[in-house]
Amino acid sequence: MKYKILYVETPLDPPGGGQISLFLILRHINRTKFEPLVTTPIGGEFAEWVKKEAIPCHITPLRKLFRLIKKAKPSIIHCNSPTTKYTFCSALIANLLRIPFIWHVRVAESAGWKERFIATLSSKIVVISDTVKEKFTWISNKDKVVKIHNAVDTEIFRPGLNTESLLHEFNIKRGKKIIGIFSRLDPWKGHMFFFESAPIIKDKIPNSIFLVVGEGEEEYRNLLMNQVETLGLENDVIFIGFRNDIPKLMNLCDVIVNPSIIPEAFGRTVIEAMACGKAVVATKMGGVVEVIEDNVTGILVSKTDAPEIADPCIKLLENEDRAKEMGLKGRKRTEESFSAPMITRKIEEIYEEFI
């Protein structure tokens, strides 16, 4: 007998870290035991990902959600959406139809009483880090909240990928030292501190250049480009935008920086960089501290200021052996602690509690 799992998602387009994390579960779920199907209020790239895996994906507006769930008769509803109307209604319908409701919470910010109400309706709450778990300390039943880290696909994100075409595409000369930042263009991601650290790095490592991978609001992107001009870095910074070849781009880098100025719920790009065998410099806050072993698989910095970010980057660029050793240990850590099959198995164990 197969158990039907209905996954509820309200995706970003292009997909963000939450959608990538859910997709890895869908890709590795045991299809001999579980029958996955997905519902989302909108189409877009995430829906196409799901369909390519031969998983039914229903584009269901809110007004038709009850009808879909009642007709599908899932054994479990697994909601990957944050505190939205879609999540609220899914939880309410699950309770009305007496279907176990698992809420996968991947954001650190609190949504107040709405979040509490959905948590009350949930049969189980999965959090991705202690930072997220702190939001639910008010729940008296401690077994209700379980921590399961995000996963990374270690077959796609791996060292040794050929980057020759990227060097040609971006007109990067061999021998350049490349420092990358991979995130949405959003003020809290710390791009400004990243750029402020660039002149300090270039003073010590003159042949260094900086890759900015990700997209965001045009106004903020223009602000960052103006900052680059003010700092005289026009020839040293490459804005790449949204890409589908992130593993290759990470392989292109010598060091990857995650300079967030507020706590990350987890830090997906950190485990992706580690899986690619790259040393990571990141701010010491949020879920990142559960991912990086300081001075073993990367370097954690306590302040979000330019010298604090620049110093470890310089040391890693000057000491290639140390950077390589950190990358190897980071790769090993992702294989042992964050691989997609292993994390998916932990999710399946939660399903088994209810069936």
C-alpha cells in the first residue's frame, strides 16, 4: 500500500531555497511507499520542476483548495509554505478532514498570532535550525517540534566541474583570484559590506575579482552598482544575475562569502559551496553556525564590517593549501550530514509516525 502525501507550496519565481529544499525531498522520496503530489496557487518554474519528476502538480487557487484536498484524500499534508493564507487554509482543512498536518518552517522571522494559530493546528512542526526552533519555545509538547536541516544534492554540487566556458564567458584571465557571493540582492544579505571589503582584499591580492550571483529589486541593484562605481571597482565586480549553473559558478570561485547582517534561518548557499569543496567565510549568526565548523570547514566572523570580512578572505587566498583543506573537509561534512537521501529519510520517519 502506498501512502499519499500532499505537499503544499507557495513558491517564489524563480524558486528560492525553500522550493529547492522541498524539491530534493520530492526527488528522493521512497516512491514504493509514498505517493507524492503537489498543490500550489501559481504555476512557474517550480511547478515545471515537479512535473519533470512525473509528480502530479495541481495549480489550485485558494477557493478550490478544500475541494482538491477532499478529493485527493491524502494520508498526510506536508506544508512547505510560510505563514500565508494558503498555509492557514490548508491547516484548517486538514483539521476539518482529520488529516495529519506537518508544517515545514524555513524562515526565522516571526509572523505573530497567525503563525501561532497555524502551529496549534499542526500535528508536527519541522524546523531547519535552532534559530527557527526558537520561535516555538512556547509549545509545551516538545515532541511536536523536530529539527531537520536542509539538504544539498551532493551529486550536482560537487568539486571538479569544468569552468573553462565560464572563464571565456566573463572574460576572466587565468590566475585571477575569484571571490563570490551567491544570494538574492536584498539589503540583509550584506552585499554592501562585501563590496566595502573588496578594496581591502585588492590591496593585498591585486589580481582578485568579485562575482555577484543573484537577482533582486532593480532599485537595490542600481544602488549596489553605484556603490561599486564609487569604490572604483567597475572593472573588478561582475554582476551575473540569476543563473541555473550555480555548481559551476561555485567551482569557479576560490572563496565564497556569506556576509548576512541578520541571522539566516539556515544558509543554503553555504552547504552548496561546501559541497563544491570551497572554503566559506560567513557571519557568525543564525543557522550558519550549525553548518560551518569554524576554522575547519570555513571561517565565521563576528562582525559585519569590511575588515572583518576581508581579513579571512585574504588569508585563504594567500594560503591555497589551507583553503583546499577546508574545502575537502566541508565536502566531507555535507556528505555525512546534509546529503539529500539522508535528510529525506528523516522526513519519511516523521510520516511513519502518523501512518
